[in-house]
Amino acid sequence: MAENILDNLIMKRESKSYVDSLHAILTHTGQFQGSKVVLAGYTGMAFKLSVHRRLLPMSVTAYGQWGEAHRPGIDNLGIFTIWDGGRTRHSTFGYYQQDAVNWVRRSIDEGTGVIYWIPEFGVIHGYDNSDRIFYVQDGWSKEPQILLYDNFGLNFTGFWYCQMFGDQVRIPEQQMLLESLRLAIEDWDIPHRLLPDHNIASGKKAYDVWVEPCVVGISMSRVRVIFWNPSAILEPKYECICRMFEGYGTNWTGLIHVMNRLGR
């Protein structure tokens, strides 16, 4: 096929770029009908927080090795997924790049968009074989970005990543909820996701690292670059928990204590 563009697949930046991208793709395929808040909860993305000791903007997406960090959440939705990525400096990059170009086109032909690291995360929703280009949505602009096949994966970060999605099996909602809690606890208990680097903290440790530079007097403009304000991170997490647990509180009384703790 010379050209193929998926109609009505629209990504809009409103939260984490990965969640925005995932929601756009799965609602387009009909594999998810809920809000971004609920999707972030079921996939565990709502509970991921990573902070660099110098509050660098890259902290927002430095929550682990992306493929492995995203897989448990997609598994919890019952959706088959394949991803690829790595460092563009590796000598084998050209081979992986060409292979990725081919299976991204196949995914588009099958009617499913692909998550792509721009950076940040965005959605590939079409291609034109005659011009050898992909159409990529970043969620900010109404017009798609143009990505040459030959430039696939190349960006200033030195990392590349793309992820496609397949068929889905049904998982009971209660089981998804319990697994999301397990994902939240796991993220809370792991202080460093990118070892041996200890400059980026995760989970409970991330909150301590987040506050420390403010105490010693780091420029508040840098804090705003990453998070704008604390409520931008904390309130969505609390809202996510409340919405997910709605209807279960009377059966699982322990969840009421979880929400009360989050409310503090």
C-alpha cells in the first residue's frame, strides 16, 4: 500500500505522554473505553514517579527501562504487545531500524497505531511509502510531524523506542484492580530503577529527592519545568485511586484506609 493514514486516531497531551499515546491507540481500536485516569491506574503508570537529584526535565520519563516498565501494565489489560528500542549508537541499530519500519507499517495496515519515542512519547498513525515517511502525532500540534524512514529512531537523546499492540483477552475488572495495586506497591518499594545510576530516584525515595533541592535553594523555575506544582502529580494519583476503587470500598474495607493515607 502506497499510503495509509488511520482516521480518527487523535492523541492529545493531558498527562504522561505514554498514557496519552496508549489511550489514543486503544480507544481507537476499541480495546479500552475508560478515561485516561483509569487507564493510568490499571497500567500502573499513575504510580510511577522518578526524580533526578538536579530536577532535570528528563526525570519525567526516566522511570525505568521502557519496554520492561510498560509491559506489566499492558499485560494487566490483557493485550499482546511487542516493543523494540535501545541506543542508536549501537552498531546493529540500522538492522533493527529497518525491521521496525517494516512492522510499524504492518501495524498501521492492520488498523493499529504505534507508540514512538519522539521524544517524548507520541503516536505513529500513518505512512506514505512513495515519500518514505511516517506521520507522527506529538499531542501538542494539530498537524502531524513528518518522520523519514531513514531517520526512524534518531533523536537528540540517543535512545529509540517503539511499541505495537495486538489482540486482547478479557481480564475480570477485580483482577485488574488487584494487579494494579501490586504494581503500585512494587514501584513504591524500589528506590532506583536505572542502576547503577543513583542520581535518579523512584518510588518513595523520589519524594525525598524532590523536596531536598527545594530546601537547599535550587531555582524554583527548574521545579516548575518538571512538575509545575506538587498537586499536578499527587492529585491525579489520588483521583486515580478513588475512581478505580469506586464500588469496591464496601467489599474491600482495607481500600478505604489506602485512600485515607493518600489523602494526607
